[in-house]
Amino acid sequence: MAELYELTAADLAAKIASREVSAREVTEAFLARITVAEPSVHAFLTVTPELARAQADAIDTRLAAGESLGPLAGVPVALKDNLCTAGIETTCASQILRGFVPPYSATVAEKLQDSGVVLLGKTNLDEFAMGSSTENSGFFTTGNPWNPDRVPGGSSGGSAAAVAAGEAPLSLGSDTGGSIRQPAAFCGLVGIKPTYGRVSRYGLVAFASSLDQIGPFAHTVEDAALLLTAISGHDERDSTSVPRPVPDYVQALTGHVEGLRIGIPAEYFAEGISPEVRAAVMSAVGVLRGLGAVVDEVSLPYTDYALAAYYIVAPAEASSNLARYDGVRYGMRTARSSNHIELFERTREEGFGAEVKQRILTGTYALSHGYYDAFYLKAQKVRTLLQRDFAAAFERFDLLVTPTTPTTAFGIGEKSNDPLAMKLSDICTIPANMAGIPALSQCCGFDTDGLPVGMQLMGPAFSEETLLRAAHAYEAATDWHMRRPNL
Amino acid sequence: MSQTEYEVKVGMECHAELLTQSKMFCGCRNEFGGEPNTRTCPVCLGLPGSLPVFNKAAVEQVLRTALALHCEISLHTIFHRKNYFYPDLPKGYQISQYGSTPIGVNGYLEIEKADGSVKQIRITRVHLEEDTGKSIHSDGAGYSVMDYNRSGVPLMEIVTAFPPDIESGEEARLYAEALRSVLLYLNVSDGRMEQGSLRAEPNPSIRPVGSEMFGVKTELKNLNSFRAVQRGVEYEAQRQAAEIEAGRVVIQATYGWDEEKGVTVLQRLKEVEQEYRYFPEPDLIPIDFDTEYIESVRASLPELPLARTRRLREQYELPAADALQLVSDRATADFFEESAKAAKDAKAVANWLLGDLTRLANAAGTPVSETPVTAAALADLVNLIVAGTITGKIAKQVIEEMFVSGKTASQVVADLGLTVSGADEVAGIVAGVIAANPDVVAKIKGGNEKSRGFLVGQVMKAAKGRARPDDINRLMEEALANA
């Protein structure tokens, strides 16, 4: 019989609800698994065992009293450490925020608490979510549970690795240019970047405000749908969240894709995509076709400009968003300052890592007087063109299928000295952020090294149900999602 | 060497903290002062992950102001980030409105000069932004502390058009006064320059009369009164002229105003243009005004100060200075009109209101419209004087009592028995005074008319002010003739 930590969130929830196991037993199983896996995985920056046990006990008490709780009651989750949690240190994996304990919780954290979810801890990331491997973490690098010498992807690498390693059945990440989907692909998980505005960003420490979205990691499409349902919805505290009813995404998992129109954008299969990845994705498209989907090629001609435009927009917004870390109010403060200018300069010099500094410099430059039109404004125009590309494609297709990443998980240290190669690993995921559309990554095979391959599904704004339905049908027809790494 | 004649051109940037219940982007109370950092939250402290949500009331107050200043309204308006580092700026940027579509553009404000002429001062933009916190510097202790109670308070910025229409220190003061008056009428600002809730920052430049070119401007800050606005501009214009006459140039810089010494003091040179890296605020959605909504706000605007001054002058035949003074505060003007409608002499109402009642109110530290003397009670007082029931002198005593007790004039007069003495009573007093002062009577008869005043004074004293001066004079005349 499978261990508790190997079960899906849906199975765990069912067992807890029927009181076959207690929430406390489930929590203990994951806490024990964390103890076993962490020495090789390093997914967590903070583990919160006391809080987790108290939350689990509270669920057990309520169930014992005969209360009927929600579909995730008692299920543990891990949160990326750029989501604010009241009373729990939130660092964004940056030295500059070391010791910062927020007095408030992110809306998603509150929603999960209201759903009876148990918080296991906070996971590692590239500093301020800037990176594709967790190698930019200000603390340590997370290992890929499938091969500890490989990166788990990033920036939400800790959240992906924690689920892949069985340290948590579910986790939340954030995705600005692929930071959920790329680690989901590298770790063999389902990861969703929802439509911009679907999930409140309140309490998500901002990287690039117009691109950031919070989303789930899970072993299965059903689990991802459960978690997405729990965190979605309009929030008065986030003006950019959209007032639109939230469906029960689990209800969308009908298993039917007959007649679903799937587009294969040629630009996403071009040079740089590894043959193994291309083959796995095309094979998965064949499975969907076999299930009744209608497949055809499509072109998204502005795709080539997405990466360049992204590396203007995201650093520009980041340079402004990260200005608040000045040592005056919270987090780290330099010990060497005799006036406020020195306080700012030295705190930031000592507190930020190299990648963050590089992006702040890029962004500052792009917004500077005389360059704004040439860079930021131009990049925003490219964004409009990308949106038009997608709009045209979605007139013909219900969704688009592409690789999530050009390659499978690369080695730790392999690209850390080659920033361009590192950034190219996000080439397939960035367009969805630039266009604000939802995208999902799921496992569609393994390469010859035994590393997972990710397939990306993209749909028009608020088409999460369609993406989930297709992914679920594919999952039901394959068994990639059943595999677990040997730790 | 002939002295060059210069003219001064003055642009004005004014900031007004808005009178909203809560701050611009969070629910914290918007109030002046208080225990430091007690009105703060994750949003106005700029904590990581917090997001702004704009205050609709603040938007409406700026819209009201823009309409009152005859602006065109941008149907689509957005917020921007103004990026700079300072300890009082918790996010490292100020949310403001930059570019060509602030809430209001291309308006004007009229000022009325001492000679009665009216001048239009064009306004280029009216926009909405947030205030910063405050640094509190310890003297010599080597550190500063921060108070973020003011952080995120909604701030409206009103900027005059270029080339500037303001051409003297006096016009700068009149503009600031007129603007304050409009803001008070709209109930969008408390207009307290001394507390900094209204800040006027003139930027004067001079040029030789007849020149087409504009001179280098300097920016003046810390002007805590209207007088300081005028004096600051006048001083700065002279200083700039002296620089040029001395063969030097005016350097673009910010100057503070030293009220005690009456001089401007260099604060900061502006060698390079500030790099604020403005870009559209991605955390806020654009505001799209509905024309119906704009028209409903326009329809709800009150009569504005200048129009009201003109009307009061005509309708109540008030002197210009009185009308201006009444209108400078909306509540005072409302009080006047309410009282004037019930009174038989509007001018007398204005005199009593601007005279004794204002004096009493100032002494008590209460607005003139909120004392125990109601508009109806003041009208009553004036009517008693008009009817001859009390004298003006007694009325001064009556209003003091009204102010203390909150009673009406009629009540006070009845309670204290202050009605005018009858002619018979006055005649008796006159007879008594004449009888008691034979030597004075003799002097008068001997041609010393000045001594008559002494007798009148004695009568008034004996009558305790209740005798009409006309009665006294007439009866004294008769009595002396018979003496």
C-alpha cells in the first residue's frame, strides 16, 4: 500500500473527511517525509511544524464535532516564500528580507486557511523570483528530486521540488515569465499560471506587477483544479483582480476532448528545442488527437520578440517594486552608514544578489528619461502585438499546445555563468505572461536521462476550465503522472 | 549706467491634502498629526506584497475642484509611479499622475485685484497623488525617526500654465488666497497653510521688460502664509535682479523662506533634471469617467467665492471689502446670508458679524458661524436696534451676553431690562445733572461749548447707556436753554 505522502490531495482529503485517517496523521506523515527528503532536496526555507500540527488538530476537532468541511480540509500545502504569511518569516530568498515577519497574510494564504488547509512551510526560490533554477536564492540551491545534481527549475523551484519529493501534496508558486510552469516541467508536475486577474496578488511580494500570477503545483490535474478553485476570485484589495465568478474547476474535468480544436504554433518548435522534448510533446498531441481533438498548425509571428520585450517590462517594473528595500523600515540594514544615502546604497549593495542587481540596473535604464519610449513603451507595444497574435489564433483554436521548456532539467551550475542560455529556458512560457492568458504545464514523458518533459497548454483569458479538461483527459490516457522519483 | 527694468513671471504649484475620511490607497484614517505611526497599515507603510486601491471620494474631490477651476476633464485618466529614494517615501515611489491626461487640464482661476480689476490665471493641470511621511530629525543625536501617519494621504496638485500669468508677489498671494477660498467652498481642503495641508510653491523668474525670453526660475518652499507667498516672490525677484545687475546669472535651485529674516535661503541646486522614471502604475486600473457622472458633479458645485462676492455686493449693497471678507469662508458667508434674510438691515448684520461677533469668536477660538449666537439671534439683535428698542451701545452689551448664554437678543434685553429709557426718564436725568453741575452750566453759558460734552457724558453714565443720543442732545439743549 502506498505511503500517505505518496497520495494525491484528493485522496488525502477523502480519507480525512471520512475519518479514515486524521489530519494530524497526514501532517505527521509529511513532516516525517520532509525530515527524510530535505537533506538532499533543500526545498524549504522555513518549516512550520507547530503551526501545521495545531491547524491539523483543529481540523480533526471540527470533523469530530460533525462539521462538514471543504474539499481541501486537512490537506497540507507549502507556500513559496514570496507569499506573505502573518507571523511567519517571509524572505523571498533574499538576504535583504532576512528576519522580515509580515503582520499580514496574502489573500491566497487567508483563503487556504479558510479552506482548512494545513501550512507545512515556506519554500525556496530564486531571489525575488528572478531566475529559472533556484541558483539565485540568497540562501541555497534546491535539488531536483529526480536527480539532485539537476536544478528543479525556477523561480518556484522549492515549491515544485517539495511536491515532487512527496514533502507536500500541493504547493503554491508564482509565475512572472514561467516560474510555475518551468519547474513543473522539470519536476514532472502539473503547474498552472492562471489568467492575469484570476487570483489576487495581494500579499505576493511583487516582482513584475503586470505579469505576476499565483498558481498551484500538484501531481494531478484534479489536485491542481482543487487548489486553483480555492485560491481564485476577486479581491477588493487587488484592483487588478477581476470580478468574475469562480467555477468549481473540478467540475470541468469531464474527460471529453472530442472536437476540441488544438493549435500547434510552429514558432514554439523551432531551433533550440531539444529533439527529445519535441518528440515527447508531439507524441502527446497524438494522444489528444486520438481522444478526438482536432489538431492543426498555427503561426504566432511575434513570438520571437516576446523574450526581448519581457526583459524590458519585467526588470522595469522590478526596479520600481524593489525600491522599497532601503533598510529604513524592515529587513536587513547595513551596519555602515552615516547618512540616509549611504544607508540606502550599502543596504542594497549588501542585501541584494547579483541577478537582482543586474535586473534593477536594466530596468532603471529602460525607464530613464530619453530611453522610456525606445524601451518600455516599445516593449508594451510588442505586448499588444503578442496579444493580437493570440487573439487571432484563438479564433481558430480552443487551445494551443507547445513544449513548456526547450530542454529537460539542466545541471546545477551548468547555466549559471551563461545568463542568456538561462533566460532562453523561459522562451516558451513568457508569451502567456505577456498576453495575460492562462497556461498549464503537465508531464508528457521522460527523456533518456529519466528526467520529466513538460507540455504546455495555453488558452484564451479565463479558459482555465478548457485547459484543465484537456490536461485531465490526457492524464487519464497516460500514466506519466503516476511516476515518483526515487530519493 | 541706466538701471534695467525687470518684470517678474511666477508659475505656481499648489498642493492640498484632501478632506477624505480615509487615505488615498488604504483604509487608514486621514487626519492631521497624532501619535506617530498610529494611522498606518501594510499599504501606506509600503510593506512587501501590499497593493493600493484608490479612494473614490478623493477622485471625486479632485474632479469637483477641476470642474470649479473650469478645467476640461480627462475621460480616461491613469496613475503613474514617480520613482525616487527618500526615507519618508515607503515604497520608493510616489503614486501620482504624470503626462497629458491628469483628471483636469486647461482651466483657470480668477483673482480680483485691489483696484477691482479681475485677472484670469490659467491652470494647466489638476491631478491626484499621495503624500509622503515625515522625517523627524533629532538635533545632533545622529539619527532621524520617521512618522508615516501622513504617508498615503490624498494630495491634489494644481499647477498654473506656462507662460505664467502671475506677474507680481501680490498676484501670487491673491492667487493662493483665491485658490484656498475655492477649496474651502468645495469642502475638499481645510486650507491650513501653517499645518502644511495647503502648500503654495511659487517659481518666479525675471526678465527685462520687453524681452521675449523667459529667465531662469527658482522654486520657493516653506511658505506658511499668504503674506509669505507675496514677500517671498518679491524678495526673490529683487534677489534675481541683483544677481543679474552684479553680472552673475540666476541659478536654477530650490529656496526656502526664512520668515524671521524675510529672506530666501538656498536649499538645493537643480544641476541635473530629476530622473523620476515615471511609468504607468501597474497595480491600479485606469479611471474612465462617465460624462453623466461628470455632469452630476458639475451640477452639485456650490456658488464659488468670486461670484458670491459680486452678488453680495449687489444684493446687500455691501462695501467691497466687507463682501470679500464675508465670502473668504463659506460658512461665514452662509451665516451672513441666513441672518441678513431675517434682518431689516443687512449692512448692520455685516457690521456686527465682522465686528463684535468676529472679535468674540476669535477670542474664544471658535469659527464665527459656530458660536452660541445663531444667525437668527443676530438678526433679532439688529432688528431691535432698527426698531429703536435698544441703542447700539446697549447692543454691544447684549451680544456679549448672547455669546455667553446662547440666549436670543430679545431674551437678554428682557432679562436685564435694557430697553431704551423713555424721554421723561431721560429728561429727569438731564435735569439732575444740570442741577448738580452749576459751575459747568455757567461755563457753557459763558460760551465754552466743549463743556457740554461733559454733561452729556454724565447723562449717559447715569442712564447706563440706555438713553438714545438724539434724546439726550435734544433734552440737554432744552434744559440748558431754560437753565
